[in-house]
Amino acid sequence: MTESERLRKEREHQEDLQRLRGFRPMDDDFMRSLFKKNGDLVQLVLRIIIGKSDLHVQSFETQADMKRVTGARTICLDAYATDTSGKKYDIEIQRADRGAGPHRARYHSSVMDVENLDKGQCFDDLPDTYTIFITEKDFFGEKEPIYQIQRMNLTTGKSFDDGAYILYVNGEYRGETDLGKLMHDFNCTNPNDMQIDLLAQRTRYLKESPEGVSEMCREMEMMRDKSRAEGRAEGRAEGELKKAKQTALNLHSMGLDVASIAKAVDVSVEQVKQWLAPVSV
């Protein structure tokens, strides 16, 4: 390792330590680390949000990739859990309102359905699913602690009862209830300020113990490496697109029609038309 590389790594390490001090459970990267290998904490959070003190988590994973349908948009769930009755839970931390829109919630819910029904199974075998968005702000602005979304028969006024539930948890809510305490703690950077012991203990471990700090620094380094790799990939893709555009312009100047150009550079006809818009097509 060169001296400049060593200095860069040391600078990045100090920056990571600074970031770690400012992390809250409301930050999705930190929340995933809080939940990782900690089923008791996942279970506690679900019990408080769902309102069932006897809910028992059977299995869970963080950063669960949903890739079952080839060609469909994939998503990575912050936390994905199954309880002992077979119900499925997707817990998402959404700090920005634009990431918590109704269509995104609908897509998350539908992806869980696809993941949990195999070929030949009866539709009635679909498990109940809960898509839970914990939002930093009050997404609907009505000052309610939780907004529960469920399909209903508008003609009869009764629940459609399809087993799909979407919940928005108001991260601004405070109160003496367990949910109020949970949302208070989700916004704390200091474990000493937290009211829920299990969450405070896990936060203290990741922020203050040598083992926890090392674990978090490794996670942040991996995220940084992934971001750099994605940036390089985007750069290559952008370069290839620029090259394809120039080729398209050259072919157009030679008199080739739009459809033939699109086939030659392997892009859509609409894309070629956009490139040629300043030019006479």
C-alpha cells in the first residue's frame, strides 16, 4: 500500500467514525446493522408496530433481495421476517417522502406475494403480508401514530379481506405508548437517551464497543466500495451510450433510416429519434 493510499484509508476511517456517532436507527444503513443477527429486536419492533404482544418471529433477514420474476424490477427489503403463523413482514425505513409513495408500497406488497406462491399452489395459500414504512416525517400529515391501509369493497363498505396490509408509521410521533417510545428512540444518536432497553443495548454495542465499531466500519467500507463500483459501471454505460449516439449520427449522415440505425446500434427507435431531434430526421 502506498503512502497516499494509507492516508486516504485513514481519512476515510475517521470520516466513518464521525458518521457512526451521528447514526440513528432512522438511518436505514444503521437500522439494518441493528437488526442483523438480532431476531429479538426485529420481533420487538414488530410487536410494537403490529400491536401483538404474542407475535413470534420464526425467521428474518436484512437486505433481502426479491428477484423471482425475470425481467421485473428487483427490490432489496431492509428487513424481511416471517412469524410462526406464516405471516410475512417487510420493514422499510424511508427518510424521504419520495421513497414512500403509495405506488412503491403497492409494489413491495405485490413482490412479497410473488415470492410466496409457487407454481401449482392455490391462491388461497398466499400468506398475509405486512408492508411497513417507517417514515421520518408524518407522511399523511394527520398527526396519527400509524396509518393502516387495506383494500375494501367500496360498494358494500366492507373490507376486501385479501390479507395484504400496508402500514405507515409516523416517525414524528411521540407519546407514552410503546410506539411513541420506539419512534423517540429511532431518532436518537445516543443510546443513553433511549427508552427501550433492547434497542439501547444494540445501539451501544455498535457505537461504543470495539467489536461493534469494527463491524460498523467494515459495513461502511463495503458500502463505499459498492458505491464506487456502481459509479464505475455507470460511467462505462454512459460512455457506451455516447459512442452509440455518435455512431447513430454518423449513420444518419450517410442516409440510413431511423429503424436501421436503431438496429445497428442496438437501441430503441424512440432513442434514435431523440438523438436526431436537433437534426432533420
